[in-house]
Amino acid sequence: MVSAGSSCCCRIRQEKNGGAWCPKAQISSEVREYLEVDLMRPHLITRTETQGRFGNGQGQEYAEQFLVEYWRDALQQWIVYKDTRGQKV
């Protein structure tokens, strides 16, 4: 769910409206912002890509880290994606 900005800004290599989705609140250890993408049916995701905000060359906001979670209907919960070694990716 997009809490600030518009999902049209969630496109890689785009500069529209600064070229980024930005969280509503300043990020801290108490704030957990997220961007949810519903693919409607199961897909095999092979990679992710992020970018900082361009903002006409003035943007300095970017994600220093992020995690990927996926929904499991059978468990009715979100699962943090881990690699074959059990490390969070």
C-alpha cells in the first residue's frame, strides 16, 4: 500500500514527480513503511531493483536497506524472503 506519493512514482529509471515513492513519515527504528505489490497470482521473482530520488539532481533520499516479504495463504502471514543459506536477502 502506498502511504505517500503515488504509485505512478514507483517506476525504476523514471523522474516523474522526483522519480520515487517516498514514505509518509521520516524513517526511524519505530517507523515501518512499505510498498506492497499485488501480482494477483503466483510469480517467480528473480531480482529486485531500487533507486534513490532524482529530484532534478537534488535528491539525496535512498533506501540503505530493505527486505522482501511474501504472503503465504496457507499460513495467513507474511514471510521474510531468505536465500538457500537462510540469510535474509
